[in-house]
Amino acid sequence: MKIERKPWRKFGVSDVVIYFVLALIVFIMMFPFWNAVVLSFNEGKDAMMGGIYFWPRKFTLANYSQVFQNTAIWQAFGISVARTVLGTVLSLVVTSMFAYSASKPYLKFRRFYMVLLLIAMFFNGGIIPTFLTIRNLGLINNFLVYILPGMFNAFYAQIFISFFRGLPESLFESARIDGAREFKIYSRLVLPLSKPVLAAVGLFTAVFNWNAWYDNMLYVKTEGLNTLSFLFVKMIKAQETMENLAATSGVTELANLSGVSSTSLQLATMMIAVLPIMLVYPFVQKYFATGMMIGSVKG
């Protein structure tokens, strides 16, 4: 029996144009990141001269070495990991629980809760009232200041509500007929069906918690509670201060004895900070696009 082979698909001019445009878009999107990686491995003083694009001109590990010479980096890394994990999990639980309740038309005072939700989306109290509230709650120099204020997000609650409204009501009715209460329906039925939107919202929440440093600057003065992002900001500012002092005194060489500049140090810290998120993203990628599409189109 002779097996007929399908002929190779011929590429037309339109196919070549499409692939060329797609390749160009990918290059435009990837080049800035690759260039940042290259500059992070280049000597800082040499990088200031420019002309570095695809590979280092003077390869060095001094930028990364200076980062890891700080003995507080591992403790700050642990604080950031704890903040990211706890903050993301608790935020997903609290926000999704509220959204599940608010998605039900029979919830008492539902209209009042939705009005509060809309107000919270567009208005906030400002820095000073927020600081006074945090202080009155006893959260100054407390690890919980990283967790409690972000446990509920009004914008993500709207995404959850849109998703939950799209679930078939017959599923909930059959569960109630079997004697399930609302919390059991939420934990045993709703959450397993919500993996796409949980992954999408969870990724955004995790990235925010991992990169956050402003609340660390405002509410935490204890060195042992510094996050990794805030520690990196302090290191970059210290390098910039040293460069400014050296320039003011006229001894510019003092700021570049190790070949590290504030820019190269900033790029090295950026690469270190982005690595954990890049490692996590592939595990949630298959849910990410679906979750964002469902959460954005369901009414």
C-alpha cells in the first residue's frame, strides 16, 4: 500500500511579510531586556561610553559581586519570599470570597457593598491618613504591614465577580440540593473551577508584592524586616551618592574603583529581582491568558 505524502505548503509573499513583521516585533520586545542583561555583565565605567548592544565589551561579574557582598541580602530575600507567598495567597482568598458573595443577587445589602467597592476603586485616603491608620493599628515596624493592607483589591474583585457570574447557576443549585452550604460550594466547587482567573490575578499580585518597596520605606525602620527590592534601592542610592560626592570633590576615580556604576548596579539588581518571577511564570502560563480573557469579557 502506497502512502501518499502531503505536499509541503508553499509560502507566499504574504506569509513572508507576516513572519518578518512577527520577527521584528519579537526583536523589538526582547532587545531591551537582552541589552539590560548584557550591560549588567559589563564594566560600569566602560558601559557609560555607550556602543554596547548584543554582548559585553568588558565582561565582569563585579556588579553581581557587589550585590551579593551585602550580608543582608539573604534575610531580605526571605522576607520578600514570605511577603509574596503569604500576601498572594491571603489576597486571593479574601478577594475571591468577597467576589463570590457579591456575585450572588440574593446577598443582603449587596448594592451597598458594590457602591463601596466602586468608591474603593477610584478613591483612596492619601499618604498621611493611610500612615495614621497603619500607626493606630500598630503595624509600624511589623511584618504584617506587608500583608494586611493588600489582602483585598477592589479591581481584582471586579474580575472575580465577572468570572463567577459566568459560572452556570445549575452547578450551585445541584450542590445545594445535595446539602452543601455556601462555604463548601465556594471551597469545593468554585475554587477548582477558577484556576485560570486565580492564576492570572495571583501572578499580578505576586509581582506587585515581590517588587514593592515603598511601604517598606514608609512603615518599616527595622533592618531585619527590609525586603529585597528596598535593599536594592538602598544599594543603588548609596552608589549614586558616592558618585555624586566623587564628582563634587573632583576625584571621580574613587566612585569607579571596582568598575561598578549606579546604572550597572541597577541593571544587575533588576536581573536578580526578575529571575524568581521568570521561574514562576511558566507554571501559570497555561492558565494566564484564559483567566484574563474570561475575567475581562464576562458581564
